[in-house]
Amino acid sequence: MKAKPTITLVPDHHRNSEVIFLKFSYDPELIRNVRQLPGTCWSATRKCWYQPKSIFNLQKTISLLEPVAFLDYKSLLTELDGAAENVNPGLKNSPIEKKTFPQSHLHQSVTIQKVKVRIDKERKKIYVDHGYCPVLFRTFGRLNEGLWIKKHQNWLFEGNNEVYQKIVGIIEKQGFPWERIIVKRSPQPLSTTQTNSDNHLNADGRKKTLNQEKNAPVLPQKHKQVLKEYNSTLTLKRLSPVTCSTYRYYFTKFLSENASRDVENLSYREIYSYIKEKKKTLSETTLRQTIAAIKFYYERTLGRDKMFFYFAEKKPVRKSLLFLPFDEIKQLLANIKTPGERLLLFLIYHANLKISDICALPADALPLFKTRYRLPGNSEDAFEYLKSLIDECRTEYTPKNNLLEYRNKPHTEDTLKIKLYRILQRYRLKDIYEKQYRQILTNAEYSEKTRMMYLSTFMRFLAHFNYKHPSFISDEEIKEYMIMHRDKSASHQDNLVNTFKFFFEKVHNQTLSDKYVLRPRRGFHLPDYFSREEISAMLKTTSNIKHKLIIAIAYTAGLRRKEVQNLKLADVDLKNNRLFIRDSKGKKDRYTLFSRHLHDLFTNYLKEYHPKIYVFESTKPGIKYSTTSMAQVLKNMAKAAGIQRKVHLHMLRHSFATHLLEDGRDIRYVQELLGHRSIKTTERYTHIISDALSTVTSPFDRLVSETGFLNNENRPPP
């Protein structure tokens, strides 16, 4: 005899409404009975049936489902929270209440879980864990201050005592018992095991992991000093608390495992060997965290060059066939002379057949395009066009065995590829080149700016060779092309090398020799900057508030031109005299300075121009002011101030950094204000500060003072 299935009734929220879920294993007979309940629906996301709570009636549910299944009501009755007046009308006077759970027993059996309010005074955060309680969940959800952390199943509130009093007031108003827990933090990354239970809690009030509860490793004195510098750099970089804790933990392990070595002077090869050994035992996530913690010390704290530890296999570039719609391919083929060439291009770029499949097509291949090689979209027009191409080829070439033949022999993959490359070259099919390369670059892991640079550079390269296919371009021709660009900047030549290596080696599988493709030798050029007197003179040349504010803000905050353009009104904090720079170069956010002396100028500018979103907008509200106009503003002001040399907006950023260092500011703070990832980038400004030039005298000065070289006295030779 078949055993009855069990249906569990679970109250929950679904699609912003209260529902009763009916959870049971698949049973066709049971599903037919469930469908008879009023308002029942199937939830594809929850994979079960549910009924709106507003029309739910327990008596009717029992009468329909009890003959074929056992009903589990415990979750449904617990949701009452012991309040008889809150019982759904369908539950009152029900058989289950009278027989199994009488009213007196209901009040005794249902217990209300204590709400835990954990307070992190150090970070000014409050964590509320109320377990399963729809009433509190809905109430906290209406507050603007709270954030539900799904991973930890608790609420997170940020704020002071006012927020705390509001939370406690809500809990007490609903009549729930609660307890207050102070989250205590240990100053060490790996604290010793403490007896107080609060010291075993993380920021979210949950238990620490076993690794974090282990005793801290004993470090030698020199490594303690290294860890102290590491912690100060972490604080300076303003990383998130979780990131700081993770970095500190794995770097401490690194120090403990290299206690006998001079960590500060380890070479890249030694660090690489250490990480390579750790790779054998660590998981992928732990290995990444270890690498990040070690890189942070050597790159950010010590200011070394970037280190790369790439252990994963290099992903090949994904090459997919280019598809052209029928209207587009038909228009392109109108300029192709021979039917064989038209047919080949149609089969590759519209039918999307592989070269190997085209080589194997029989002479009577037309029926295959109704079955095996069905055309995209099943377009009758495309099929008729293909039929006319095949008929034309058979009439002109009279193939024996294969649709496409060369001297009565079937094409090989190599000969057919060469034929295709010759067609692309002969008709200079620029659009196919460009669309194919754009499609490949889209699948590559590069930024949009890099993709556009690679594409435009390589298309100019192909245009120079009259759109000859890259397979036919020799190494000598590539070398000659690079020689033509020798007078360009080192960055331009470097981009050429990167572009050639990507397209020739990764796309066309051709090896480029370093003998022909040489990277340029980069020179060391000091950044040009304005003196304080020059900036003051430029600002005095105009009465236009907008133009004056553009130059002043770029200088006072050390901004790039894109950062000036993207600056929003909401990013200006006059109270704290700072600007928030969002999503800047390298997708990084940062804070920088805003002079208090610009408050009046900024206020007058807002009154006169009324910008809507961005600080600097064009004549149309909400549209950014162009960087070209900003550059022209600077050039006009420099010319009016009598500055003869060539100027650009980035000189204001150079001036900001140079003047801060001349004033004796810590270079690490300057690095943070500029948003430099490496301190090496900031150090170049130390070469141009004028303090050293004013304190160091030339040896020629001493020569004059000791010998009287410039006087007219006739002295005897020494």
C-alpha cells in the first residue's frame, strides 16, 4: 500500500505579500487536490505551490488534502507568536487547534526568541539578529538606516546613540525580549584564546574561524617593526576593515614562516618561490589573499615595482565566426566578381560553416542546407539566393565531386584559407576585418579603452598595406612600419608592439621575433609645472567665474582633466573641505583637498550658472563641460598672463604635487591625494622640487670666490 506523502505548511513572504507555502514531494494526485484550493499558484523560484495568506482557510485545506496526505502545521502555528487575537480566521475553532494544539497549550508551547543587539563601538555599527520574525523584519525594512545582510541573516545599522535608541524602541514596542552585547575587538590580528565569549565574536557578532582563534605566532623584534609599518600603511590606505584584517592575518603568517630571513630585502625570485610552494597546499581563494597581502607590503609599504605571480594557465583568445545578416552579406557580395568567391564568402560569413565542412561539401550540397546546415533564421530569401549561387557555380565550373574544387580536386583547409585571404585582400574588405577583430576583442579581457586602441592601431596598420591579410605581411614589413614611427613617443611605439603581439601571436598564431619588433627605450622626463606666481597671474587674467573655478579646482585638488569633467555637485564637501573623486583611473575612488578660500567663489558660481548634476556643465543642463573647452580656457589664461611655453591641464596636477612636496608634506599622503597606486609614480616629483636647487651651490661659485676669476686683477699663475 502506498504511504501518504507529507505536506508542510510554511508562512513566508513572496512577491511583496504574505503567503502560505505548501511543500511536498512530487505527486500527481496531490497536485490535482492542491489546484482546487482557491488562489493557489506555482512559484518557479521556490519550486513549490503557495496560497495567499489573505484567502487561506485551514478548514478547507484540511478537508481537501487530509484524505491524500499528512499535514504539518507546526511552522504555521509558531508564526502566531503566542497571540490568540492574531490567529487567522481560518485557524480559529479548527480541529487541529481543538484536538492537537488546544489554546492553553498553544500559549505555553510557543516561545519568543530573544533579539540580540550587538554593538560595535569602534566602528559605530549595530547588528540586530532577531531570528525568524516577520513583524520585526517588516518594521526594520521600512527604515532607511538599516541594511539586511543576507549572508549572516541579520540587520546592520550605522550610526550613533539615536539609531540605537530607535532600534531598541521598535523591539520593545513589539513586545520582544532583547539583550545587549558589546562586540570587543583585539588589537592583534591573531589574538590569544580568551575566556570571555564576546572576544570570540567577529564584526557581525558571529564566531571566529578556527584559524583566527589560534595563538598569535611569536615574531622576532625586527619583524614586529615590519608589522608595525605594515599596519600604519593599511590605516593610511583606508581599506575596508575586512580587507585590513585579511591582509594582516596572511602577512603575519608570511612573517612567522620567514622568521630567520631578512624580509625587507627578499628578492622577487625568493618571494615567487615561497608563493609557489604555498600553492601546493592552499586553496585558490587563500592563495589569492596571501599574494595580495604580500604584494601590498612590497609595493605599497616599501614602494617596489609591481610584482606578478601568475600561476593559472593563460586563457587563449576566443575566436568565433563572424556572422553577417542576409541583407548585409547580399550587399557586400554585389561587388564580388566571380560566383566561386561569392559562394565562399556566403558560406563562411552567413551560413557560418567551418573551413573543414566547406571542403567536404558535395557537388549536390543544396539539400544539406535544409537539414544538416540549416541557414540562420530559416530565411527562404537566403536559401533561394544560395541556390542561385550554387547553380551559377555548377554551370561555370562543372565540379565533379565537391562543390568547391581546385583543378578538379577538392580544396584542402590550407588552400581554402589562402583563397579566402586573397579575396579579403583583393576587394579590400575593411568592414569584415574590422567586425571580425571587434568581435574577438569583445571576448578578450581588456578594458574598453584598450580594445579601441588595439583596433584602431591595427586597422591603420592594415590600411598602410592596402588591407593585405596579416598572414601575408612579413616580419621585415612590420619592422619597416615600426621604423616609420620612430619619431613618435615611446608610449605610441609601445602600443604598436602590444597591438602586433596581440593580433599576430594570439589571433593569427604567428610568432613575432624580438629582432623585428623592438620595444623603445623609455627616457626619463621631468613633468612640467606652474610656479605659484604663474597660477596666481593666470587666475587674475579673467573675471569669468566659471573659467576661474575650473583652474582653481584642478590645482587645489590635483585633478586629472577627466576628474574635473566628472566632478558632481554631490561630491563637493564644503563642511570638511574635501572632494570625493569617484571611479577614477584604475576604477578607484579617493578623497582629495578643497581649499576653504574657494567657498565664496564656488557659492557665487552656483548662483550664476545653476548647474544640475555636474559642477561644470555645458549650455545644456546635465551635460558635462568638454575637456577641449577646459584646455582652451587654460591656454587663453596662460597667454594673457605672459606664459610663453606650451601648457596643458595636467600641469596643474603636477603643480599640486610639486608644491605639496616643497612644503614638506609626507610623500605617502601626496600619493593618496593623487590616487597613485605605486609610490614610484609620486617620487618623480621629488626630482623637481626647488629646495635642493636653492640650498646646493655650484662648484663654479666657489671657484670665483677663491680665485677672483671674474675680477680684473692680474694675478700670477699658480
